Amino acid sequence: MTKLNKSLEKELDGVFHAYLLFSNSSRELIKQAKKFAGLIAFNDESIDAHPDIKIVESDNLRTLGVEDIRTVITQDNLSPIEGRYKVVIFPPLKSLTEEASNALLKTIEEPSKTSVFLILSTGNFWSHSRDDSNNMILSTIKSRCRTIFVDTDKDIKFNYSDEDFIDFLDFEIVDGNQSFKKILDILTIQKKELSNLIHSFALVNECKKVIDNLDDVSLTLNSLIVSCLEYLTNSIIIQQNISREMYEFAVKVEIAMADISSGMRPQVVLSNLSLEV
């Protein structure tokens, strides 16, 4: 059973009105936030499904808009029904639009005595995971929140096994019944042949097959491809005797990951990358 992070446990002695919780794992961060919310509202970490603990949702897969924020603030009400506080959790897989950030800012500038906001954010890439999660939040919001980096027990070995890769993916919808053997075989070959990016196009095709077999649409083709490339670069970076060539390759791939994450077509990005390596 997951224990509450010690940094969060210390906060229970004097609860602040708004927190920024950063981590390297979305799944673990959500689990920690729910435990924290249960203890804040009811002094019971097992309570996470209650009207006084609200996880903000949106029809948009990637963002929370201003209407989503207004719904929480007005329609849902920020007064608790049974708990000591109404706790509102903003999940890490959805970023706030500028309008939504401004609406949230106005709310936390004049905090209610009976509400607590938990804004969750996770980093993306190997070179700056902590900074990356931090940079996704407006500085005006950060200045009004208490910031805590939630360390996790996530231990990825980068041994190219299905189990290790599934843990790395950090998606709730992916479980042990899903096989990534073909994808991992392609990544293994790519690691051995860095300059031959023909393998990356095979990777795109295999990722398409995996996505087609999943019922949940929250895992997109672009996000899966980025995760595959990140797994590859991490496995390179952790090597003790990494060559300059390998390091430079990892840096170029990380730039490509950022482009794919922003919505660019993977085929176009990888074609451009093949001209650089």
C-alpha cells in the first residue's frame, strides 16, 4: 500500500489554501494527491470518492479551459458538505489554458477558509523533468501556492522488458496484458544503430497498431511515440560510459519529442531528425 509522502504528511499540521505538487510520475502523483485530500478533508486517507474531493474534468483530452474552472468555482461550490475542507484536484495530464489560469488565479488570490486547491504537474523529459513540470505553471500562480516536489519509488531499469516499459509509460489504461515486444525490439535495434532512423518509422507503425487495439482514447499516437523515444534516450543517458555521439543523439531526439508533443506529425519530425544524425 502506498504511503503518504513525508513532505505532504508534514503539511497536515498547517494546511495551506493552494499547493503545487510536482513529480516524475502522473499515476503516483494522483495517488498521493487523493490520499492527501482525504486526510485534509476527513482525516482519513482512504476516502477519495466524495463530493468534498473534486477532481476537475474536461471534455478536452489535453487541457482544462476557463469554463471548467468556472464550473468548479460556481456550480460545484467551494463549501464542503461533510468534510473540514472542499479539496479540488487539478490532474497532471491536463494543462491549464491561459484563460483558465487567470480564472484560477483570481480564486486563489482571495482564498476561501474552507477550500484547498491541489494543482498537479509532471515533467516530461530526461534532461529537465523537475524544471519541465515547474515551467508548465504560470509564475503568478506559483507565487501564491506552496510548492512540493513529491518523490516517488518509481524505479525504471530500462532493461527493455514489457513490465519495465509499462511502468515507464505511466498510463492507467496500460496494464500487464498489453504486449510491447515488437516496439521494444525496434527500440533495441535503434539503440545499436543510432544513425539509422529507418527503425523509427517502423516504430510509428507499431505504435499505431497498439493505439488501434486500445479502447481508451486518452493515450494518443503522439504521446505513445514520445514515450517510446523517451525510453530510448533514458536508456542511453544512464549508461556509465556514454560517448559524445550517443549524448548528442539523445539531445536531438529530445528536441524531436518536444515537437511531437506540441502536435507535429511524427513522420515529419522523424524525417527531419534523420537528416541531422
